[in-house]
Amino acid sequence: MQYCPLKFIPIFIILVLLKVDAAPPSGSFFWTDREISCVTYDVNRTRCVLNHPQLGPEQNPECFDEVDENGKKLKTYCALGCEESLEAQLVKKIPSNSPSCVQHYTYNLERRRQDWLLWRNGTCLDTTIRFHLICGTPTNPKIFYRENEELFIYEDAEN
């Protein structure tokens, strides 16, 4: 009987993969979904709706335009409601083949004033498009608030 070491390699790989996937990595994030849908109704005029899983839809979520010193419009920003999040990631744009919206050039995420914002400019402002994104916190916010209620009590609140 001839010994073939290659016969045992697939079983070894499967066992290693099962062991690796058995426990989640320490320090993993709690992710929440968001979707922002922007509909164009005129040149450089867009109405956006943020769909928040707990709060529902929000029309034009703190959207604002940023202009340069010459008064030319540079970017349109919309808040994403990810205030406690340390990280935010764009998962996909819908339609994914939109040539008018190219990440890093005509849209992206930016952290400002303790929140994450989606900015768009140029040709992406004249495009009807949706963005699916996720916000990440180190712990589940519901558990954090429940375990740390004393942090959220106002000093002037009646007992």
C-alpha cells in the first residue's frame, strides 16, 4: 500500500478553516445599515432621503452646500446619522454602473462634526442614485446605553 500525503491535506485545511471561523475576532464592530437615496429634479438640485433602521426615513438629512472663496459650489453634504460610529463604509451604489458617480472623485464619505457625511459634486449631483452604507461602533449602542444610563441623565432632570 502506497502512502499519499496529498490525500490528508484537504481534511487538514477544512479543520483549520473551521477552527478559524469558530469564534469572532476580539474587538469586532457592531454594524448598522443606512441607505441614502437622492433624486434629481433640476440642474444641481437634488432631494435626498436617509433611511435609518431605527428612526425611519428622513428628508434632506442636514444637507448643505459648501462653496469656495469665489462663491462656486464645490460639494453637497448630507449627514448619515452615524454620530457614535468610529467607522463608516460605502457598501454599494445603485445603479452600480453609473458613470456620473465615481467614488473619490464625485462622491465619498467624510467625518465632520462628530458625524459621517456623504458628499457629492460635479456630475453626481445631476444623477438619481442610492448609496448603501454601514456605520460601525465598537459595541452595540443599545447595550452601551443600557449599561451606562448614568452618563445620559441630565443634571437638571427631576428624580
